[in-house]
Amino acid sequence: MDKKFKKITLKNGLRVILVPQKESLSATVLVLVEAGSKYETKNINGLSHFLEHMCFKGTTKRPTALDIASELESIGASYNAFTGQEYTGYYAKVRTSHLNIALDVVSDIYLNQLFDQNEINKERGVIIEEINMHEDQPMDKVGDLFMELMYGNQPAGWTITGKKENIEKITREDFIEYHGKNYVASSTIVVVAGKFDEEKLMAEVKNKFAGISSGKKHKKVKTKGIQNKPAIKVEHKKTDQTHIILGVRAFSLFDKRRYALEVLADVLGGGMSSRLFQKVRGELGAAYYVYAS
């Protein structure tokens, strides 16, 4: 496998990362944007994730969700999207011979959404059911409560999906404004991994993203560390289990000591031989899952 990764920054600020794999039979196109829940305000919390859903609901070139899905599935693509606090990503993995089609579709859903009002109204129900599903999974929900306890009423303490009342009132204008402000060249990274001809691929990337906005990059609100004493948060729900997170603040992402901390976390709760697993599950039989990170 060839590991000569390459990063290219175009004149408009768009970053392209190439990961050549000469023996690969497949290729993946991933477009990432610096736009997630930390880039939102309280009244539009959940918009980044909602917008991710809407990107698959129709573009100027492919007007319906079926147009997008049919084209990708007709070439056997594995595709999806995801939203986090810091970013949103769209990707498609295909046979190398279909790479140009994947690039065309992914760039299209990224740049040319219709934000059709009827589709927005229908997708509200989908998002609300996704929130309901998350609420019915305490193993996942406890993580949101932990973040809320740590950061409180600021973007780092809000959920990625947002609250139902927000989803119900987000407008088409909100989508257009947020997309225009955040989906700009300097906030975007295009990653291609697999077998490809670099010169031809770069020409295609430049062509597909020629229409991307060169607007100013939107910055997220700086997270404040507001905790000054131990804190606890409890939420009651009628289930047969209790889920608990015990946490302490540690090192910055850029602190070299974090590598030693990752090794320690692995020793404590990284697998079936870890101290926590052996004690809590193996010896006491007190839980099904336990881990550290």
C-alpha cells in the first residue's frame, strides 16, 4: 500500500487530501466541512444535523431523494453522512472505475441542495423520531447528560440532534443562511482514498467544486470551562438498568501527555482483559458493559 499522503490547498482555500492506494479495487470520496453543533446558536441547535439529512433530499441536478439514491446504488456505492460537534461529513465508497460518478454526486449534494419546503416538513418527523430513538437508548443518552453537566448552556453542552421544539420551527431560510455561511471553500476538505490518477482527479475536483463559495470562514463560539467544584447530574427513566459515567478533566488534545493517558485508559477499560472488565463483569457479574476512555 502506497502511503504517500498529499495535502493540496487550492487558491480559493479548499483543501484536498489525497491518499493513493495503488493496489486498491475501491475508492472513497469524503467531503468534510467545519460545521457542527458547536457552530450553532441556541435557537437553531440541531440545524447542522438537520441540514445533513436535507442534502440527500434533492439538488438542482438530481431533484429527488430517489434520484440521488438510485444513482449511487446502481454502481454499488456504500454512502452516508454524519454530524458531530466540530464537523459534518458526506462520503461514498465505490469501485475505482466509478470514482468520477461518486465525486460528482457527493459534490452535488454538498453544494446544490434544493431545501424543498415539502421535504423539510417531512424530514422534521424523521429527525424527531431519531431523537425519540436516542432517548430510548440510555446507554447513548448518558453521554449527552455527561456533556451537559460538564459544559452547561453553551454549544459544547448541547446535543447534536437538538431539541424537538427547535426542529419543529427551523425554516428554509435558516438552512440557506447556515449553508451559505458555513459551507465555504476555506471550511471544506475533500478527501479521496484509493486507486486514482492524481492529475485527472485534481482536474475533476477543481471542476466539481468550481462553484463553491469563497466567503469568509465562520468561527465557532469558544468553549468556556465553567466548572469549579465536583458536580453530579441524575435523570430518572423507567428502564431495567442504570447507566453511569464517572469522569475527570484531563489534558488538551495538543498535550503530549494525552498519549500516556490513552494507554492508561486502555489498561483500565480497553477490552476484556482490562482491570474494569475483569472486576466489574468478570468477578462481580454486576454489568454487561464497562469501559474507560
